Amino acid sequence: MNENDKLDKIEQSVSRVMKRLTHTNQPDSLAMQLPLAQLRLAHALHRSDVSLGETMGALKERLGVGNSALTQAGDRLIHNGLAERLDDPNDRRVVRMRLTEKGRSWVDDIRMQRKRRIEEILNHLTPNQAQEFTEAIFTLDRLTSFLRRNNNVDASDPEETIAQIRAVSE
């Protein structure tokens, strides 16, 4: 298999795995109806302060999206009763967003379903395979985080990149 074919297969596999971990088997569930941008926003809001929510500026930076895309995703979450906009008590110019109780419960349910699916996967592996799988996932997480923060990494020296990732994650 040539390098391009290998990359195609990896990309397709990652896409399928993400869909299987993110979506339920119920076609009418809200998770199946919302685009990825809205799911990402809901998960980001879930990690923010329950009472204060998060500023739109902080969300924009964390998610790496523009104002228009963030506003559109936020409007859809609000329309579905999953989020609400708030005025900032200290600055009238600042807009905040937080999940409603329905939204928080919905994200909790998605996360629980994902955990059950991961547990199911791990239960089908030997202890050694489960350890290797876990280490590979953690490595992928560290690598993608590192590459996102460091857009201009020199890919010609993979060993140096790995050393940098390990230094950052330890």
C-alpha cells in the first residue's frame, strides 16, 4: 500500500470511529441531528463555569472558529433549548453563553454513551492490547494537541517532534 492510500484509509477509519463514538444508534436523537460545530460548542460549554458560562471571545479562541460560525452554532443550541446567552455582570459589551440544564444533561448523556462504547471496546481486548490501545490514544491526543499549538513544526525529524511532545506532556 502506498503512502497516499494508507493516509486515505487512516482518514476514513478515524472519521468512522468518531461517528461511532459520537452518535447514538437512534436516528431521531438530537446528537444525530446536530452538526459537529454545535456538538463541539456544547462540549466546550459543558467544561465552562455552570453559572457564568463562557464569553464568546473565549469560546471563539478555544474552538478556533470565527464569530459567524460560533454565533450560528450558538443560535442553533439556543433554538434547541440546550444553551442560553447571558449578559456579563461586569461588562455590558461582553456576551456569555452557557448550557441550560437540558443541555448539560444532554452532554452528560453523550459522554456516558461514549464511555460505555469505549469500555465495550476495551472489554474485547486482552489486557496487553488494552494497554497498547490506551497508550496509542493518549499519544494521539498529545500529538494532535501539540501540532495544533505549533503549526510550523518541522516534520522532517519525527524523533525530535516526539521528544518535544513528551517534554510538553510530562
